[in-house]
Amino acid sequence: MARQIETHSINYIPLAERHGHVWHLWPIWFMGNAHLATVATGVIGGAIGGTMIWMAIAVVTGCIFGTFFMAFHSTQGPQLGLAQMIQSRPQFGYIGALLVWIVALITYIGFNAFNAVLMAQTVTHLTSFSYVASILVFTVVTIFMAIVGHDWIHWMQQWFSAILIVVLGAFSIGAVMTFQFDAAQWDLANFKAIPFLVQFFAAASYQISWSIYVSDYSRYLPPNVGVRASFCYTYFGALTGATWMMLIGVVAVGLNPSFNVAEAVQAAGDTVYPGFGLFVLLASLAGLFSINALNFYGASLTLLSVVETFHKLSYTLMERFASLAVLGLIAFGIAVESSEDFAQKFGDLLAVLLYLFTPWTAINLIDFYVVRKGHYSVREIFNPDGMYGRWNWRGLVAYGVGFVAMIPFFSTGLYTGPIAKMLGGADIAMVIGLPISAFVYLWACRSMDVVADREEAARADIGLDAEIAAEAAD
């Protein structure tokens, strides 16, 4: 199918327009992680005293854990043909879903602002180009990439992935042959619990944060691609990109602990081959463009979902363009006003994401795989007076209980809970919030007639694709 500028937004993708191959999920999520912001995530634990060997273990295990949840969200796209966040209505209600959508918008805007800061730091490190002008150009280019939409983004990610694999492969081979570290960096007996837990949960929350828009890039696939295939291509693409880039961060900060992220990456590359650091840095910088395009695209769909709650949309390209313009202005303003304390603020952002999306991901996945088992009505999701109601107390209560249960375990620069203080500042809130939110939601769903819900959803969507085809023909 020829690549065209995308015209769909949050509306259902009819079966006649489904296209692509399931393997396309591997490069979209490999490249989604293969950039400097991911490198910055790998720096967090080492910056507070963690040794390289234990930070590497924390990165790998944290990514393995966090990617598990985001990959399961990816399989929802081909089954429903819907963007990720609009799928929250059955769990939270037509209006109740605003809770998670607003949180998602904050996440998108925060990531894009921080990515812009990181890009501008890199550009000013390499050239004499203005800091503010760098942010402006970056924002405009990535918004344009988001406007052209789904198919072009997939295509760009495939080419970017091929280039970056070559660059990272050369860097990694050279690093194994070249780098020499102090013996203490390799000493397994030199374990420090706080840096390890901080790095583990930073990596895990970074991966879970993808959950809010994974289906945005799988919803055009036909439903017969299979749950296992969509899960595996997403999981291993995201896992490979994240662990590879975070480990570069671990190594770079181990070599040059006083450098910022861009300087540390370039210095590490130059240690491998003189002058090679520039290529590593430029390749990682290209990844920032692609991920910001993904972020703006997902943010646009989420903002349109918010607007659609109060005002019926026509699902046109112009609506998506208008939403992107608003989001770009906000992200640009935040980036320009950001302070130099990038690493600390980025770590705090990851912690907030962990807290806010842990209950949501548990509820959404439990509802899809355990309660309703993938049986939803597309028509009713867009019906304000439909079967899912305006407010769903089950999802809202489970979210609230799960979030409150995590508060004693919070550990950020803004607040440290009492249990986190007892643990020396270690943050284990995720492993509390996930099971509690899931169990509360399951308990609340005991009163739900699942069979009747499934039958009503099936009746509501009779003739859905035929109706869309007839409207298109007219």
C-alpha cells in the first residue's frame, strides 16, 4: 500500500484499510528507544554512586520487567483498530477516562520538552547554533513528521533503525575491545541498594510509559496477525533498543562521570575510534527526532480524545494539525524555560510517570485480557450515553486505591513517603500499585454480567465495517 498523508485520527480503522506487516512493530519500538533520552535514563543510577556492573544489571532487569506490560498493550491495536487512550472508556467511562487522558497529555508534553532540551544541549555542544533556535527547529520538524502520520513514521523508523544498528554495532564491538574501567566498577560485592533500585525502576517506568500509545502504531494491522506475534515484535524491539541505549549511558557515565549526556556519549565514541563519537552522537540525535514525532502523534490523538468528550469531531487531518500546533507551542515554551538541572528533573519525571500509569496499565490489561477478553463495542466507545456509561466506578475506584496504596512508597525530589524513608529512599511503589490496582478491579468486576456485556457489544457493532464502507462510497 502506497504511503500517504494520514487522514484518520482517533476514529476506528476499518478492516478494508488495515495494512502492513507485524514485523514493522520491531523497528518502530527499537527506534522509539534508540536515542539520547534513553541514554539519559541509563545515567541516573550511576550519577548517584552506582557501580557500572550493578547499573548494567539494573538496566537489563528493569527493561525486561517494564517492557512486558507495554508489549501486551500493543496487541490491543490490531484487535480493536483504535488508538490506545480511547480504549480507556470501557474501564473508566466516557467522561471518567479524562482522568488518564490528562495524565497522558502531561506525559507527552513533558517528554517532548525534555527531549527538546537534550537536543538543544547536543546541538549547542556541537555547533554555535542558538539554543532557542535549536528547540524551535526541532519542534517544527517533529510536528511535521507527526502530521504526515502513521505510514511515514513507520517507514522512517525502519530506515533509522538500520542506520543506528550499524553505528551502535560498531560502537559496541569497539567498546568491548577498547574500554578499561577501574576494578571497583566490576566488583559484584560493591552493591549499593539505593542506586540499584533507582536505576531498576527508572528503566522499568521508562518502558511502562510507552503503554499510553503502543496501540497507536499497531491499530492499522489486520486482526489476524496474532497476539503472540504482535507481542513478541513489540517486546523485543523495545527491549533491544532500550537496553542497548541505556547500557551506553551506563558505560559513558562510568568513563566520564562529570560530563553531561551528550558530552559523555561523544567522549565514549572517541575512545573507541578517534572522531567516531560524533557519528554516535548524530545517530542518537536522529532518534530524538523520531521519538518526538511519535510523542506528538500520540499526544494529538489524546488531545482529540479529550476534545471529543465535549464536542463531536469529524476526524479530519485539519483537526489533527490544529491539535499538534497547540501541543507544539506548549512543549516549546516549557523547553525554553527549563533549567540546566536536566538529569534530576528527568529522573523526577520518570518517577511521576511510574506512579500515574502503574494503576492504569494494570486496570486496562486486566479488563482486556481477563474480564472482557477483548470483546468491546467500537460504536459504544464513541457513544456518550452508551453501554460503558459516563463514569465507571470500577476503574476509578481501582485507580484511586492503587494510587493511594503507593504513596507511602513514593521517593522523589518532591516527596518521600514514610516506608521509602525506612528503606533508605528506595522506591518500590510500582510493585505495590500493580497488584493492588489489578485485584481491586477484579473484585469490583464480580458484580458485572460479563456474558451480557459481551453480547451487547457484539450486537452494537453489527454491520460496523459495512456502514463505514457505504459512507465512504457516498
